[in-house]
Amino acid sequence: MCEDYRATHGVDLDMDTKDFAAGRKINCPVLLLWGATGGVGRNRNPEEIWRRYASDIRRAKALSCGHYLSEEAPQETYQELRDFFAAGELKQ
């Protein structure tokens, strides 16, 4: 787990910077969730930011919680994930 956080400021940042500069985006369907009362929800506009990185955001929603969605809003998180993966448009 710690290596994952360390990679954020090293190899991950380098790869993301190159991908962004080359105009590459995440192309699969994306469900974008964040906590409304967490740092992201209070200080950023996640949907606006992620539109620069993902070309197919199907749903973007702030849940009524802080940073830890699955712990602070388990039912709401479950419902969003269930609806996203059950959507007919995702099936091939």
C-alpha cells in the first residue's frame, strides 16, 4: 500500500504527465464518485478535472460523505456501483 502512494509522486506522475501531453485519455466507461464533505468535494470540481483525463464519464456524483465513500456511505456507494455495472449500455 505504501509503495502505491510513493509511486504517485514518481513513476505514476511521470507516466501520467507523458500521457496527458500526448493527448491520451482513459477511454473505458467511467463512474466518477467523490465525497461532498471531503477535501476533494470542498476544494475541487472533480467532474471538470476528470473530463481532461477521461473521455467517457457516464456519471459523476458527490456522495454525502467525506473521503472514505465505502466506509462513510456504504449503501449509497453500493447503489451507484450496482447501477453503473448493471447498466445495459456497458454490456457487450
